[in-house]
Amino acid sequence: MPEESDEDLPRLPALPPLTGPTVVESLPGLARVAASAALHTTEWSVRTTARSWLRVGRAVTSRD
């Protein structure tokens, strides 16, 4: 069985040159999105934890 050399294999098309904003230019926007997501996640977590502990407190003090 003959071995194929790299020249015989089909080549992938070349990537087009970057003409849009570069990664460095996108970092401030990405940082804002990440900060906003972190803030909303923290807010949801605190709200859910507080609600759960209030339910536990009501269950503990309930006479039923």
C-alpha cells in the first residue's frame, strides 16, 4: 500500500484576512458583557438564597 505524501492531500481554503475589529479592540465590550453577566448571576444567586432561607425559617417556626 503506497503512502500518500502531503502534496497529494486536498488543501483547506485559506482564511480571509482580518478586516474587522481585532480582538484587542473588542476587549472592552467583552469585559462589559462579562461584568454584566457576573453581576446578574450574583444578583440571582443572592435573591434565590435569601428566598430559600426565608422558606426554611418559615418552615422551622411553623406549628404545622
